[in-house]
Amino acid sequence: MSRKSEHHGEVPPTAGLPLRRKDLGLPIGGADTNLAASLASFLGVEATQIECSGTAALVVALTALKRLAPERDEVIVPAYTCPLVALAVVHCGLKLYVCDLQVDTLDMDIAHLRRLCNSHTLAVVPTHLGGRVSDVTAALACARDVGAWTIEDAAQALGARVGADSVGTLGDIGFFSLAVGKGLSLFEGGVLVVRDPVLRKACLQASADTVPRRIGWELRRSLELLGYALLYDPAWMRWVYGRPLRKALRRGDWSSAAGDEFDLSIPLHRVGRWRQAVGIRALSRLPAFLAQGTAQAQRRRERIAGIVGVQVLEDSASVPGAAGVWPVLLLRLPTGASRDALLNASWGSGCGLSVPFARALPDYERYAHLVVPQPDENLSNARDWASRLVAISNSPWLDDARFENFCRTLAEHCERSG
Ligand SMILES: *Cc1c(COP(=O)(O)O)cnc(C)c1O
């Protein structure tokens, strides 16, 4: 539960909205359980669709598109992204192609994307990583040129906007995650937004046809949500997050430490009324929580900008009016060696330092086989990002004194490499 920051508590790796005891009551009536409608009004869209995870939302979207264009079977995702995205594509029986990133932004390398797009392409998946708004327009144009759809991965960007519009609404389909650590949480959950009403109906139909109810899964998620609500506290974080993290680090297993080791099979089930009611109550506090996070991030970006050699990632400069959200601050270090040294010094210290993902997709032992090999492409930018990025939590539990402490360690590692 939300308690004041304790100096020695464990800071969670991202700023998740803490639940309150009063969120956990049983639902009263109809509107009290219609999370889809509440999220539609929060996002400023006509309708949303609730699924049991961001991954499940992507599975449903791809299933709908596949039905509309059965001759298309290729999906293009950034080479540096959440491995669950790769699992969703393969789950749908589709071929996974990875696209390199740009040198200085996390957007897809458009020249590489153009080489990958063809008449077999079903969808392109531009991604708003770490709350940063990425440039969807260029990817959208590549997709349109070959008759493919665009699915915006806004899993980490609920609340991010471009002007008055939510991210996820520029492409054909967008999805958000309601997993632990992604802002608003139902422990696991996902949201689909679909611009075109015909495509929206197709997504609802795909879900109705392929997602079973499975009460057992919903019961399990309900208990997990209850545990999360009770233990999301600096004092308990050490047990839920810190201990498993340090165990993985002692093994030298950075992929587990980053939370990248997922079960290869994707649970698909319906989200029950109680979890939806919890989500609706918490959602009422989300705007204020995000505003507080933005203000904190603003101060901290300025502090880090004063450290020579570190780049704080901002929203894509080519998106006018972009206003992302700040679950973390993404930082690029001068070299892979300085990044690794910083992680060795501070990853296990409980200050909320982590990496978005441990590797580029083809470089995970666990996931390499999912990716269609491209012998002539080197993915050098994606690998460079994977080797130099860190994420520092923007949780309010990382207080100013500990943040300053982190900044000094960061500066030491950057100077050493300079
Ligand atoms: C977490 C995440 C997903 C998957 O969302 P889940 O709700 O965890 O299934 C997809 N893409 C990105 C970029 C993510 O961070």
C-alpha cells in the first residue's frame, strides 16, 4: 500500500501506480466493471477492448489481421524490444522479422524497414519504449506502401500523447499493457485501441472466437493482484523484487535479472469483473500520478544532462507535440564497458536501476530461433542500444538523496570511460 518512502526500501524498476485498500472492494454494478469504457474516456477514443495482457492484445490484433489478409504472414518488429512481442507473433503462426533501430533514436531504421516490407507483410510494429513517443508516421508510410497494417506497441506508454491524441491512435491498431510495472496494473492486462470501426469489429470478433473464459486463470490473476496490492511497498519490494534480482545477478544471468525470461506459451483468457473494478478505481488517480512523474522526471533529466557522456532519451524530435510518460528515465552511456560497469556496481543495490531488455532479439539463447535470419543485415544499432542503455526508475520511492547518490555513481562511470 502507499506509504511514505523509506530510505532503505527497495525501489521498483518502474513507476507503477500503487493500489489502495479501497480499490479492492467488490464491484457494485454495471458501469463499475466496464474498464473498457473508462479507459476509452481516459484515452479520448470511442472504444477500447480489454484483453488479459498486452501480449494477448497483440495476439488478438494479429489474429484479426490474419483473417482479413490470409495471404500475408510476415510481421516486422524492432530488433530491440520486449521478447513477448516475438512470442505473440510466433504464437499466431506468423514469421517474425526484426528491423534495426536508428543510430540516435529508438525508432526503426526506415531504410531497413523498406527492405523488409513486401506483399507478404501483414503488420509493422513501431514501439514507444519506456514511455518515449516514437515516430510512427514513417513506419506507417512504409506499411501503407505495401498494403500492410501498423500496430503501435504502446505497452509502456499508457497516458503518452501527441497533441490531444493518445499514442496508439496514429497507427491502425495500438495496444497498452496493464502488467505489473507498466503504470496502471491489473497484475496482468492489456488494452486494444482500433481506429477504424470495421477493423475494431474484426478485433472484437477475433477475441470472441479465440479467447476462452478460463476461470482458473482469472482466479490466479485475482490472487496475484491482491498480493501485489498488499505488497507494493518499499518495505516488501526487497522480497518480491530485490531478492530474485540479486539471485539472478549472482548467477550472472542478466536476461533473468532484466525480467526477460518468459514462458513460451501465452495464457489467453477473459479479465473478470473484480479486476476490472479495481482498475477503474485506480485509473481515477492515474492522471495525477502521471503528472507527478512528469514533474519529477523534468527535474531529474536536467540533473543527468549535466553529466558528460550520458544521453537522456527524449520523445522523438520528429513528432511535434509529443508528450510521453515517465515510468523510467532511459539513459545511454558512452560505451558498453561503462554501462556494464555501472550495472555491476548498482543493479543489485535496490535503487531502481535496470535495463529495458538484456539483448537484441536474435541474441537471446531462448528466442533466437523465433527470428527469421537475415544474413545480410547486421542490426548494429539495435545491438549498440542493447549494450549501452540503462533505465533508472522514476518511482516516487526513489527519493532525492538516493537519486543524487545514483547520479554520482553514474558520473564516475562515465568519466572513467571518457
Ligand atoms: C511488457 C511489454 C509488452 C507485453 O505486455 P504484457 O502485458 O506484459 O503482456 C509488449 N511490448 C513491450 C514493449 C512491453 O514492454
